[in-house]
Amino acid sequence: MSVRNSRRRSLSRAALIAALLALAAGASGCAQIGDSMSSAFADPAKYELYDCKQLEAERKSLASRAAEQEGLMAKAQTGVGGAVVSELAYRNELIAIHGQQKFAEEAWRKGRCHETPPDTPAATPAPTPAPNAKGSRTRSGLH
């Protein structure tokens, strides 16, 4: 009877592995389709009323969110069943972010916006230390 149990366990494991592989293949296929349809997950009118300053901040925010999501996906892929977890947990959010980035970029170009140059401190002269007067005392109290 133990031979039958061990065969069942082996078959169960094989079936589980085959199911996981099929799920991973299916999920990766969906991801490839989803990447080309990223605009379906975003509102094309969202950025129509944004000015350039708002668009600049939004573009930076979206780039940061996309990088964070890609990092989470890479981290998830290092674990057991990582490809499946990565696709199921993070891919849709990343697709939505890419869709938003596309529409933000279109609004950016349509508005003829330009990057704001980094803040440069105003050219103010550095204060110069006052020279010691003849009659003033030094730290030691000597003249």
C-alpha cells in the first residue's frame, strides 16, 4: 500500500508542477498582450486640463511608481513560483502606470512643455569676516 501512496504523491507533485507551469505560461502570454494594450487601463482625458508644471510633477511621479513596481516584480521573481506571483500581483498595476505615462507624455508634447531647470542658488557674495580693529581684544584677552 505504501507503493501506491508514493505513486500518488509523485503524480500529484507532477500534476501540480505542470499546472504551475501552464499558469505561468498563460500569465506571461497575457502580460505580452497587456503591454500593447496599456492605454486600455488609463483614462485618456485625465491630463487634458493639466498645465506644464502639473504634468512635470505627474511624469516624475509615474516614473518613480513604474520603477518601484518593476523592482517589486524583480524581487518577486527570485522566490518560489516567482514568475507567477510577479505576473499575478504586479503586472496589471505596471500596465496601468505605463498607460498613464503614455497619456501624460502625449499631453506634455501637445502642451509644448519643457523641463524646469534645476534650482540654482542666486549669486550672492559670501560674507567676508570683519578684520580685527587695532583696539579690539582677541580671544586670549591680549592686545
